[in-house]
Amino acid sequence: MNKDKIKLAIAPIAWTNDDLPDLGGENTFEQCISEMALAGFTGSEVGNKYPKDPVILNKALDLRGISICNQWFSSFLTTKDLDEVKKDFNQQLDFLQAMGASIIGPAEQGNSIQGKDLPVFTEKPVFTEEEWKKVTTGLNALGKSAKERGFKLCYHHHMGTGCQTLAETDRLMAETNPEYVHLLFDSGHFAFSGEDPVKALEKHAGRVAHVHLKDVRPDVVEKVKSEKMSFLQAVRAGAFTVPGDGNIDFPAIFKILDGINYQGWMVVEAEQDPAQANPFEYALKAREYIRKHTGI
């Protein structure tokens, strides 16, 4: 892969978990970004401990050679007025613009169960026809605003939401404007959902503008299914891990990305319990694995 076209980032969720704040509660923001840089990464997504003031955050990141590449955005297109969602969206774009970022990653949360104590497979929401229309038309509107400001909206398919499976991702891509709505390809969420992430990437490679590299532990995923665990319970149990530590065929994923001349960020995003999986140790593992298989 061309190292001049691809930049490597890692998400802070391995150090401090936004949805489960007790995971890594002891880890500081400064430790997190210092270890990211020490492991060989040059980018980060935004975590809950990151300073909200762009001036303060930029200074801390610049000292370590780290840039912000993307930030999650919780969209509530199914449950809130579009104008209200737009207001929140534009405020987040203001912050990201001040950070020099160009990607924003929405995931629909209006009926999500990812943060609820419900079995993630059997209680997963399914969009109604009305909800599909709200989500797709809303994303087109948000994506148009993003593009006008020099951003790409990259939708994040996610466990516990109405856009989790490949079929649901197919529909979302088909019913949104490719000029305004791109795909945040997450290998781990496709694999967790029972899809083949390689085939998913092959199918939607032309829409991918941001990549999350996340592996899964299949034995844990099976336990999640059999014991009807929630998404957060699955995270605690260790369903996710860094590339090369699970069963996803990352060399095939890298080959596809190289074949489409992918340009942008590849982000290691593997939330685990830092008490069980030392974040710095796993960051080093991920960095070495990517170097071995991509030359980057």
C-alpha cells in the first residue's frame, strides 16, 4: 500500500471507553495520546477525556505529532426534528474544523440499543419505512452541509442499531446520495454481525471514505449469542480486539483498499477492557501487524 496516501490512526476507546467510563477510568488523556504517538500512530479520533477547547487540544496533540481524523456523531434522525439534528451536527463540524479534520462519522441513535441492557442480536432495532425515509433524507441533508464545508460524512454501520447488517448497509447506501453520504467501513462490526467484512468491502468499496480496523474474537461472539448478552456486555467480555488478534482476513481487506487506490485514514478502533488488554501493548501489536501486511 502507498504510505504517501494512507495515514494511520488509533482510537482512544482502547484507553478510556465513552460508553463504559469505568473501563480505563484511571487512564489520563495525556497518557493516551502519548502512548498513541509512541506506538507509531499519527492520528486519533476524539475521546470523552479530550479537552473541548480546540486551542488546548491542538497544543497537546501537536506536541506529540497527532492529528484528529474523525469524530463520532450521534444522529437522532428517527426521533428528533431535522433542524435540531442539523444544529448539533454543525456545532460538531465547527469543532472538527478548528481541529483540522475533514471526516465526521454519524450513526443513528434514535432507536439504538447499543447502550442498553438488551440482547444485541435478538433485540436489535429494525427501521420502519418511515424511519428509513427520515434517516436517508436526513443524512443527505447533513452530508450536503458537510460537503459545503469541506467535510465528508461517513456513515458508521454499528451493532445494536437499525443499520447493522450488510443488507441494511446496502439499503442505506442505495437510498442516499453518493455525493453527500460515504461509508465508514468497520471490519469488526460487520464480522460481529455475522457478515463477511471482505465481501462487504468489495461491495461498497466505491463509497468508503474512512476505515476502522477492528478484529473480533469468534469464541466471544458465540458466547454473546448463546448467553444473549448486550453490546456493552460483549465489549466487557472481549468481543473486539486489534487487527491480527482475531479471525478477520485483513490482508484481503488491505488488498481491496490498495486496489481502489484508497486515500485517507485507517483507524485501529478496538474497544477492550484496558485492565485485561493493556492499550499500549495492543497498540504496538496493531502497528506491527499493519506494517507487516501493508508496508506502511
